[in-house]
Amino acid sequence: MCLAVGAGYAALLYSKKAPWSQAVNLGLAALRFVLVSLLCWLLLGPIFRRDTTSQEAPTVVLAVDDSRSVPLYSPDSTALRNTLRGLDGLAERLRQAGYAVQLRTLDTVAPAQVARVRFQQSATNLDALLTDLQDSYQGRNLAAVVLASDGLANQGRPPVYADFSYPIYPVALGDTVPRRDLRVTDLRYNRVAFAGNRFPLEAEIGYDGFPRGGTATVLLRENGRVLERRQVALSPNQRLQRTRFLLSAAAPGKHRYEVLVEAQPGEFTQLNNTRNAYIEVVKGRLRVLLAGAAPHPDLKALRTALLGNDNFDVTLVLPGIEPLRAQQDYDVAILHQLPSRTGEGRDVLNYVRSRRLPALYILGAQSDLAAYNGLGTGLRVSGGTGAEVAPVVNGNFTRFTLDADAQARVADYPAVPVAATDAQVGGGAEVILRQQQGRTRTARPLLLVAGPAGQRQATLLTEGSWQWRLHEAATHPDDRAPAYDGLITRLLQLLTQDSRRKRLDVYPTQDAFNTPDDVTLGVETYNAVFERVYDQQISLTLTDEQNRPRTFRFTNRPNGGPLRLGPLPGGVYRYTARATVAGQAQEDRGELLVQEQQLEAGAAHADHNALYQLAQRSGGRLYYPQQLQQLEQQLLQAKFKPVIYSQEELKDLIDEPWLFLLLVLLASAEWAIRRYSGSI
């Protein structure tokens, strides 16, 4: 059809008598025929198929445990460096054989060569390293992983219990022979104590290399001052001894107690001779009124989360089952589906309003939304039960923060039904969790807080949060549900913050930081009518336990994030912040805790048995540094094959640039010939 259109068009145009020769006329007709035929064909939208193939060489990953324990438990540093150079040689020969070789370490950025690895990581999470490799190379040609490690993992789940889709060939580093050593292996204590009470602290002392026994001196110190001294017998038939201290809780605040076992001659390291206990002394428990319109799984989840923290005292109230004791005082209330459609729990609502208690409202199918809208919580809701949504942490919320692990757990929570289809956030309200519907993240709130200090109100727009705690406990059976529990406890602590209305408010974004963490402080400034103001010059003096001050100066910006102090050594720090707001000097004081963890020196020797089990479970084999040549032969004899990928691509012909040029060329040629021959 396209050819017929082209032929007809050319015949119609060039059948008349022309001022040029017959040959030129036929040539022009041919050009017009081809041009019109091509245009008609392109109008039909032709497509063509393009098949492309690519080849991916088999990849071998050299995963190096660059934690501090590797050189600590390697008696010969020269032999360790020779092993690293041997791994570089192995990588080069594998590349020459056609393999792709990649280097990974516990650090996020790996050096170009194994010999340049610096063993500086303060913790070892082999499971995270190996799981990240599995995720990164999913669907790709990952042939094998060579893991150079001492087998000591002190974070994450034990990798021997995980299933990996690739064979692992461990290279065992370090020495498995116990050397003479004394160490504080564990401290057992309650993290919260009440002022004026006495509380126990139990220290576990591990030892090796004392065949004739002996005694060890254990000291308990605070701020360098020895509080108590104990003598512990080192029985030759045991490797652990325990000793118990009884302390008196001093003034409220954060306290660090140091347990030290004095070094003895011949110990191979003193890094593990000290451990710190971090205890917060409080005036009393936070009294929580937990009330619901009816029995519900949420109530059990919330009660369990709070009772796991010694800082909370929980009273459950259910209309007709557990009545309200009006003579009892509370610090904060959790109101589950109150106010309710049935009118249950009016006495609880009246009690909360009359006492002006901070409250967390949890909305559900039985909530009276109209009555809730009259409470002035900073949120107005309407509509019935909405679609199921999953929680997403709002990264702009800085009154408290969740660490990366907790945020990952929250992101994995199941979707739950939201209590209202429409939610309007009022001025001054801050969103903690947003709603995610399917794969779409929305700006709609799921959990928010509003109001001034001492009168804050929070709202959770779902009655399904019990599913979050259940899911977290099921997927992380070793540590229950710290993300859910931490979110609830920190929310209540935020609601009950000091009711004094401070115009300069500086606060730690976490209850406690670890030494590798970036220490951050939230900063808020207010004008005379307690409206948030920004661009204020603030000076902060941070003082450590030796009374050494450091000064920071900064300006708080809208959406500027918290003040970042960077990693700090372990200890209790006190800070004083000063600013001039609207011509008036303002000051705020507080303290923060940085926990020092000597994780890498907690063992007595390397754990090659764990590496052997990991190799057996994954289909690999354990090798030692002197067996790198056998490892190379094993990898080469496996004859891992490259993977060929074929991809079919359908493309519109009209998108080809050369076709456009051809059309322009045909039209230009016809125009030029006609012009040259004396007619346009």
C-alpha cells in the first residue's frame, strides 16, 4: 500500500511535460517515490527487534574482616602482612584466569588492595557483611567468597545459622591457643536505679593461662575514685568467676561505673581488663495510665513494651473490668479508642482533662472522631476506616531519633488499617511516622505529636500496632522488639518532658550513644509567645568527666537538622548552651551518655571452628594462610563459567536518527536537481 501511494504521488507529479530531460524526470520521480513510500511506511509505526548479548565473568569476592581483633589475636604481625600480600597475589592470578575479583571489608569503603587494609573496626558483624554480598550480587554471577577472618563475631546473628547462596572459603586468621589473660567478660546490672536505693552490680571475670590458680584484684571505680576492692580466687579448674558489688544510687542523672581487674605479669593484652556500667539514677518511675474502651491486643503490646523498662509503672484501666482509681496520680496517659462511640471511659477522659495530663491517643474503629476533634490535639480527622498502610519514619523529625537498625525494622513492619481516611495536621504538630500505601510514600501522618512541653498530645492513627511488635518479635527472636518498645517509651518520655517552657531547648536525640556513633543534639529556640524561631547564634560548651571543656558555635536553621558533635570517647558529658533570643539571654543545661564497648577484646582466642562450620554449611572449605596455593587451585579447578545474558529490545523505527537524515537527504536531492534543472 505504501509503495502504491508513493508510485501514485510520483506519477501524478511527474507525468506532465517538464523543462528537463526524460532521464532527469525519471530520476526525480524515483526520488519522490522513495520519499513518499518511506513516509507512509513510518506513519504505520513500524518497529524492529534488536537482540543484544553480554557476558559476565565469574566473580570471586575477597571479604576481609578488618576488625581490631584480627591483629590482637595474631601473634606474628609479619605473618599477617604476608597473608594479606598472598591474598593480593591470589586475586591477581584469578584475574589473569578470567575471573572478576572484588574486595570487601566491614568498612563501607574498601581499599584497592588487601595489603592496604587497616584493622580499625571496633565491632565485627560478619552476618551483615555476607548478607550484603548476597543482596548486592543477587541475580549475578557470584562464584565464591573468600573470607579472611578470625571467626569472632560480636554483632548480628551468628553467620553459621544463615543460608547463603554462594560457597564460602574462609582463610583462618589469628591464633586459637589461649594465652595468659585476665578479662572482664560481662557486667550484669539494671540500667535504671532510683535515688536513695541500693542496687547490685555483678562482674564476670574470665581468665586463661593460670594453671596453678592464684588471685585477681577487681576494682570498682567512679570518676577515677575507687569505691570498692575485691579479691577473686582463680581456680585452675574453671575459666570464669563472679563477684558482686552493692552500690547506693546517688544524685539523679547518668553515672558511669568502671570495673577493672588489675593486670598481672605476662598478660598478652590489657584492653579487656576494663568494662563500664552506665546507670541512670532517677527520682521515681514514670506513672502511666493505660486505658482502653475494650480489651484489645494493642493494650497487651503497649503494656509489655513499657514493663520492659524499669522507668515506667503501668496501671491498666478497662471500663467494667479494671475501674479508674481517681485518687491515684499519673504522669501520662495512653487512651486506646477513647473517646469511644459507645461512651465508655468518660470518667477516664474527664480525669485526663482535669489533670491536664499529656496523652497518647490511639484511634480505631470504635473511636468517636467528632469528640476526638474537639480535644485540640493538633490533628483533625474524618471519614471511616481507610486502606492498610505501612509506617515510614519521618527523617525530618529530630526530637528523638531511631538508629539505623530500628529504622530498618520499622520499614519492615506489616501494613495495618488506618482509622481515618482524611487527616489535617494543625500548626505546630510534628509528624513522627508517615503512611506508605503499597510502594507509594505519602505525606499523610500515621503518628504525630503536638503541643508545648508538659501538655503535649500524640496521636497514632491505627489500632493495629500490636502487629508491628508481634512481627518484630517473630523475625528477631533473640532481642524481642527493641524498635517498637523504644518508639513507645521514647514517645512517652517526650510527652512528659519538663513542663517549664524554655525558650532555648537543647536535648540529646538518643538516650545513649556508642563510641562509633555521630553524637547529635536537637536544638529549638522560641520567641516571647513561644513560636519557633530560627537563625539564632548558639554557643554550646561540652564538658567531659575530667572537666575538660569543648566549645561549639552554630546557627539553627529551618530544616537544618540536629547539631552534630561527631564521635566522642566513652563517658558522661555535661553541656551548657547559651543564646540571645530577641535580646534576652537564654541558657539550657543537660547531659548525654556515650557508651564505650570493648567488643573486640572480649574473647581469649580466635574461633576457627565457627569458620569451619560456615564453610561446611555453604559448600566451601576452610583454609589456613599457608594453604593459599591450594585455595587457588580449588577455585581454578572449579571452572566457574561466565554467564551470558541475552536481551531483546523492541524499538520504533521512527526513533532512528539515520532514518531522519535519509528523508532529509532524499528531499534535498530532489529539490537540488529541480533547482539546477531550472524549476522548483
